[in-house]
Amino acid sequence: MKVGIDMGTTSEGTSASLDIEELLATRLLVQGNSGSGKSHLLRRLLEQSAPWVQQCIIDPEGDFVTLADKFGHVVIEGERTDTELIGIATRIRQHRVSCVLSLEGLDVEQQMRSAGVFLNAMFDADREYWYPVLVVVDEAQMFAPSVGGDVSEEIRKVSLGAMTNLMCRGRKRGLAGVIATQRLAKLAKNVAAEASNFLMGRTFLDIDMLRAADLLGMDRRTAEMFRDLKRGSFVALGPALSRRPLRVTIGSVETSARSMSPKLMPLPEAPQDVADLIFTPDPEEFTRPAIRRAAPQPRPASDILAELSRPRPEAAAPAEVKPAQPEISAAERDALINGLFAEIVANPEAAFRPDAELFQDFLVRCRIRRVPGPALYLSAFRRKMAVARSGVDAETAASEAWALALGLADRVTEDLQAVFLMLAHAALRGLPCPSDAMIARAYGTHSARRARRLLGYFEEQALIVVHADFSGRRIVAFPDLGRETAPGDASALDVGNSTCAAAE
């Protein structure tokens, strides 16, 4: 079904039509500096297409919640747990309800986490619910930054991965991305490159003007035109808009944002005793208690994840119906947990997944196996995961030398402990030195060059000594352990991951 919506008027005075069905297949990128009219454009698009297609808006400023009153969108507050967001997103796709994920009031990390979890849940919906959804992301440079900022690497990976899935792989799942950004230079290129339709608004920086001109297939000498665009005017190009660059003026909207652009207002007449008015305290000021709100302290991610793992309280049931959980010893519980770690490590893709995802996978497995006792914190999970990735056997793990190796591992950061313990295990058992590909996999990368840099870092910390035998095979010695590995081929492939490159 071909549906064209009216976005406004063109420079030729005709109606600017946008083909919704074509947009669902080709996606849209909107760019413009602050005040260029991006939010107005998105609101016009959402209002005109609301009767025809399900919509999901990622709203960092809470501007689009007013759509709920007129068009029936469900407003979802972003300050929820991951489990709640996943459940809501799944039901949104099942019941085909338009929604606004409002992230207003959250800090940047919380906004990126909530948006990433929500988008991933919509992306992972069952095939039977792959209905068309117009997914609008305002301020997309926040959720898909071109470079790392002040947020943690794990949060950035989750958010950027969700945006990449939306723009690169979302079409087959019915997800059509519409992303708006203030600056193209701040938006990840692999996310922007997947859009085939463009609406470019006013911008002033040379790098953004040149990139906008390149995307529109225009001569770079004409890029200066983007500085002269008025508020609400955009240059359109794409199969859903126009086959050639066309200037469009966006039409009016029926709803308004809660936050409006500042307007000049006349100042009130100043009283003659203005100094006394300002510096003389009100008698009631001394009777009102001084309330100072302390800045909320961010909760550690480990505490949040551990809280999510706890089962929810259930209604009381008759004693004969509720089965008693069998009691197990601490040794049996440790063996059960170690088995879960072995299952996770056995998955070839686990080496390249973020610790936060692996931790959630581990907590789910614990609930499925009904592991009693308190859940592990994220720091304890990372330590046990490092030990599991080292491949240590039970006999070696019980030795005093391994306990000394664990103590030495505390001298490196958590992300390096798996590599260090894998090398230590090889030295304690006299196994061949792991190859660059094996070291890279333990670190969670495919780069053999980075693996060699890790060995150099350990050597700088006086933890190991790297040398070679007469045939050039690598040996890693541990002075504190009095052990060294057997000679090993540094360029050998990783037997656990045959697709890993041996060298760059």
C-alpha cells in the first residue's frame, strides 16, 4: 500500500510528499544545528504518519510525550530496570502500540543504557511480531557517538550496538530508523551510512557542511547554502522524498513540545527601592527550614545487576503446593557455579561479548538451574570469568602455585586478568606458550598486534620475561612463580576459534 504524507511545501510551491512505505525500507537521516527545526520536522512526520504506521520515539528531552494526548502514544519512563524495559519493549511489538520512551531527567549513561536495552529488545522480538515500526531517535549522536566520550566503554558498546542493529539490520525485522542529529561529525559513520533518505537543515561548521554536501551528491562549492537555510527549511533527497536535491519548508504541527524556544519578554518596571528589595531578607526566610538536596550517588552496576537477579516476592501458597528448595553444601554450589562458567566459556562467541551481557546470561542461567544463595557481584563475576577463560584444571587450581598466580593477577586490571592467568596456567603445567590468536581471544579481540602489546605490558610490569628458543618459538617465564611455558608458535591459529586471524 502506497501512502504519501504531506511534509510541507517545496521551493517550487508544490506539496512535499514523503512515501511512508518507501521510508520503511530505506530509512531517514535528519541533520541540523540546534534551532534549525529538527524537532519540528520529526513532529510533523510523526503526526502525519500516526494513522498509518506504529511508532516508537526515543526522546532524550521528553519533548514528544505530548503526542500521547492526541494520538494515543504510550509514554514509557526510562528510569526502569533492564528487565522491565525488555518486557515493555516486547509487549510493544506484540500489541503494535505506538510509544514514547522518555529519558528526561536521566544522566547520559542512564539514557544510553535505557535506549540500548529498549532498542535491542525490540530488535530481538519473535519473528511473528515483525510488524512495521517507525523508530525515531532524536539526538542520535548521543546514542551512536563517533568517538568514545565520558561514558563507560560497556555502556557505549550497548548503545552503539543497538543503533547499528536498528539502521543496518532492522529493515528485515520491520524496524525503520529515523535518526536526527545536530552534527554529522559526531554521529558514527556506520550508522549514518545506512540511511538512503536525507533532510539536511541549517549548519555552520565546514566539516558538517561538506559531509552533508557529499551525502546529497552536491558540489562542495555549493555547501555554503546550508548556512543560509532558514529555520524549518531543509534540503531533501532520497527515494522516499525526491530523486534530486529539493528545498522543503516543513508545514505546521498540531501538537507542541513542553520545552519551547526562548522568546523575548519585556522586563518589568524596576521599583525605586530595588536595592532594599534584594538585600533585605524576608522574615519568613528565617522560619523556613533550609533544604539542600544532596546530589544522588550513582549506584554501582554490580549492585543493580545483583538486584535484578533476586527473585520477586510471590504470593503465599499452601505448604503442600510450594516445593521446598533442596539444601546443598557450599562445595556443591561452587561446583554448580563453575559448571555455568564452563558453559558460557564453551560458546565461541562469548570471548567477544561485553562482560555486562555475559553477566546477565550468567544470572539467567542461575535462575534456570535454581542456584541457591546470594548472587555474585559483577566484580566477583569478572574474576571467576577470568579464571574460567584461563582453562585451569581442578588439580592446578588447588595448588599453592596457582594461589600465588591469582595474587599476581591482582596487579593488573580486571580486563587483563584472563590473559595473565592463561599464561600462568600454561607455565605451571609446562604447556606450550599460547599463540597471539589465543591471547587475543582471551582478551576479547581479534587483533594479534594487541596481543603482542599485552605481553609487552606484562613485561614492563616485571611480571613476565619473554624470550625464545633456538628455533624462534616463544617462551614466557614467570620469575615470581619460578616456572615458564614450553616453547610455542606465536603465529599459530586459535584452536578454539578457527576464524581468528593469526596476524595482521
